[in-house]
Amino acid sequence: MQFWEFIEEAWSIIPELKGRRSELAQVRGEKEPNQLAKTFESAIRDIVYPELEKHLLQMSKDQYSQFLGTLKKRLTELDKKEIYKYVDGSDDGFLYSRGFIIGMGRDYFHAILNDPSLGTLYLESERFGYFIQHLFDKRFNPEYIDPLFTAVPQKPSSKRPRSIHGIILSAFRKSKD
């Protein structure tokens, strides 16, 4: 199977939504995602990506590398100011927005590429942004240490490890003071 076929196969588990994806590309200039858009966002996160992950876990290293290479190319194709203007987001948010576009499938991807004004603000898929790379690294790189789950000492004298989430939260609290 090719890159887009894997994504389409993952969508086939929810045919009632799979056939409605083109409706999202018909909405222009929405300031906030409508209910259908939010449903697609949830579907990508909770159904499509987990289904795709099943396929990814069955791939050889070469197959997975090809999939990952194509994903990176598609993310790069969407990395344009014209698209950013319509989907917005911070640096990471724009990556996640591009992940959402890819997660919607080939037709939506090409629709946005050809007419960025079809994009909807604030729709994201973090999983297509970088989880696929993390999954590859976990599976094929035995020395890989997932930065999201690495324990970091709180203080040089402290023996109690803290998660990266705790460190970020602590830094956020200090910045508010």
C-alpha cells in the first residue's frame, strides 16, 4: 500500500464520516471550527490515528521509513504562508494543523494545497505532527529515549525525578509570578 492508501484504510473504520470529509473543504472563512470540524478532529485523534498505528506497527523498517519520508514531504508541502494564514497556530500549532490536513486524507490535502482559503482555523492533529516519528524511534531505535517521558532530577541534590510535564508546568507557574 502507498501512503494515502494507509490513511484511507484507517478512515474506512468509520464510513459514516469518511464520506463526509469533502464537506469540510466547502466551508470558507470560519473563525472557529464548527461541530462537524470538531468531529473530524476527534475522529482523527481517537479512531483514524489508532487504526493507522496498527498498520505502522506491522511495517518493516524500510516500509515505515518510506511512510515517514512521505509524511515529512507532505508536511513540507503544506508549510506555506498562504496556508498558515487560514489554519493559524503557533510553530507547533501550525505543525499540528498540517497534521490535521494530512489526517483528513488525500482529497482534503489537495483541496487545501490548491486553495488555502478552504482551511479551517485551529483544527489540529498532534499525532500526525510527531507521534508517527516517535513511534518509529521507539520501535526501531533501541537507544531511543522518549523526551516526553524521561525523568529529570528536580535539583542537583534531589533524588526525586520529575517528568518533563512537571518541569514545563513549574516553568509556566514561575513565569506568571
